[in-house]
Amino acid sequence: MFSMNHQKFMEMDELSLQKVPYFFIVDFLGENVEVFKESDIKESGLLIDFQNFSNTESSSELNKKVEWTSFPETQESFEKGFNEVQKNIRFGNSYLVNYTRKTKIETNLTLEEIFYHSTAKYKVFYKDFFVFFSPETFVKIVDGKILTYPMKGTIDASLDNAAEILKNDKKEKAEHYTVVDLLRNDLSMVADDVKVDKFQYIDFIKTQQKDLFAMSSEISGSLKPEFDGKVGSIMKKLLPAGSILGAPKPKTLEIILNAEGYERGYYTGVCGWFDGENLDSCVMIRFIEKEGEDLYFKSGGGITHMSKLEDEYQEMKNKIYVPIH
């Protein structure tokens, strides 16, 4: 189903079994897998800023006013793929589809400046190719336990009772339940005793345009003996990430490739840092890519049978921001 890069996943297994620290990047379709030992990171042109690993120098103050313009497609153009997705949901081919778009942006910031001055849990700048500032963990592995934190559902934090509204929103709730269920099933492929430890807690995300609340849950399990220490095998089994694909996975992937009409590339792929013992990895969302001289921001959201065109179009546009204060 997915033409995975076997050699590279095996290399990841070998390194993690030998407890050698490394950083890896896997694109959305698992066709491109890159592995960098700690000593190779510097030459690779990678800048990484994770919670427990960073190879960045301190950067100077940003002494210019941020200019930021996006050129989203029209609602009519968005609607074409949206209708394709809805049709498949009505036919019962999928019950959650993560539909994403590619939007041209213009800014006076370089990708490297965006990397240094944005705030996020996970940030990576890769050569002069892409930058992302992601709030979303994919999986963590700590002492033989594997944990994941699906994040689904966002709301403008300035609204009265925003957190309450988000928690009780029927559509957002249904989407969240679906992703939690999906990821619980996914974790069960590599772990035993999988359980939901925390359900629907609210995260605060600060951005230049507006502050957002996002809804998350925590799921954990104990790695099965045959996956213990094998980070490559675990990734191969779990990818693509359920939260940015939908469910059921194989059919939903077909729908996405058909409806989106552009290459996601590394966007919604996964990257991670293995420190020799434990792993922290994230989903590559909030993603800006350079194509020739132009910059594109890739963003999207989950579509269910309850989704309304106007709301989804608005959500896609809301996510085109950079968290620089």
C-alpha cells in the first residue's frame, strides 16, 4: 500500500538498537526517509528546535515589522475537493478525511527568520526548502512506553467561553473521538495495554494574528517486545499519521490524493529525535515551503459528514499564520 523506504527504516532500527542518537524525517507518503546521526546534522543544513533537543545558535532581535499576505484560493475552488470528500463520506468510504490546501504567501521574512522567531513546540528549518512550527506531537517513547497526543479541534481563544464552546461543539467533538479511536487502534499495532489517559484537554496556542485553543487527548501503551528499541519498524507501522489522514486509512488516502490535487511532500509527514534512549516526534504541520522563488503555506482540517463548507474554508484560512509576536 505505501511504498516505504525499507532500507532507511532498517537503518533507523539498527541505530536505535545500538542506542545511537539521530534525527529522522519521513514525508507524507513514506517515500522519502532521511536519517541524520547527531554528527551529520550540522552539515545537513538542518536547524532543529524541539523541547529536549536544539542545535540552534541564539538569534538576533527581529528588527523589522513583519509583512505577511496570503492569497487563499476562492471558496469555489476549495469546494471542488470538499464536495469530492463529502461524496465519499456519504458513500461510507471514509468517516473522517483531513483535507488540505496549498496557499501562496508573501512575506518579508526568510524561512530561516521564520524558524528563529516563531514560537512552537517543534520547529525545523531544512536547507532553503521548508520550515515548520508545529504544535502537534506524533509519538513519544519513554522507557518502553509509547504515547501519542492527538490534537483535533481549534477555536479562536478571544471568544467568550471559547474553551467550553470547543469542548461541547458537536462536530469538533465527533472529530476528536474519531481521531482518538483511530490512534488507539494504531498504537495497538505496536503496543499492549493501550489506554486513553487524558481525554479532551485544552491547549493554548499563541499566534501573531489571533490566539487559539486546541483540543488534545493522551493515549499510551507498552511497546510489544518485537518493537522494543526499533524506532524504524514502529514508524513504518504507524505512518502516515492518522490525525492528518483520517479513517479508515487506505481508502481515505485514495480520497485525499484524488481530492487535493497537489503534492503534500514533506507536509504532514513526521520527524523525530531519538536521543539514544527515548524518542520525541512530531507531525509536520504549520508548514511553509519554497518552490522556485515563491512561498506556499500548506494547511487544512478534518472533514466529517457534519462539516459545513463555509466553516471548513474559514478554518483552512485561519491556519495560515506565523506565531511571531
